[in-house]
Amino acid sequence: MVKFRKLIHLIFISLLLLSYGCSKKEDGDRLTITKFSPDLPASIAIGEKLIVTVEYDINSVKYAQIFVRPLTNGKGTPGYRAHGCRPIEEGKGVIEGYFFFDEPAIVDEVRVKMVNAKDQSHICTSTSKEISAQWLINP
């Protein structure tokens, strides 16, 4: 019985921590990837950026930050450099995020995360899209 209580307590604390700082996705936080530049699929010169245009709707927090990041086979692609993000006030808008590589790389997915700007540890919402992009010495 003691183990069961500890388990229930752990689940409750976990749910409480997950809900801290951001409300659920259903409460109106939205991210929509609308454009890539250059167009995809793409072979991109090393050092050149892939720019990702994202529409957002922030409702669960006063300020959020939005980050666009590359993935390969479901994991963060090593060696990328990317945009930062100033805190964005609640409401609707559009941002352009980017990333690039200084060495050859292949990216098969882009993930966009909206986090609470207060501490960046709480994800308000996220989205991803499969892509085909590679960074080459001579594209």
C-alpha cells in the first residue's frame, strides 16, 4: 500500500510539474510551419541557412520563445548553429527561424518548439515536419 501511495504521489507531482508555466495545447497555443527557403528538397552550401517560416499563436503564457531545430533519424542533428529567440508576447504572428552547418550534414525533419520564456524548461507546444535537406561542400 505504501508503494502504491508513493506511485500516486509521484504521478501527481509529475502532472503538476508538466502543467507549470504553460497550459495544454488545446488551450490555443499553435505553431504552423508555412515555408522553407530555399525550397525543399534542397542541397545547401555549407554555411548557408535553411530559413523556416512559422506562424504562431501564444495564449497560455505572457511571453514565449520559439526555436526551430534540425533532426536526423528522430534525434537532434549534431553540429548545427541556429537562431536565438527574444521573448515574444502573447498573441499571433510570424517568425523566421534558421539553422545551418559548418560541415556536411543531412536533415530529415524540422522540429519547432514553443517554450515558456520564463525558464525555457516548459514546452507549451511543438510541431515537426519531415524534410529533405543536405549541406554539402559543393552543392
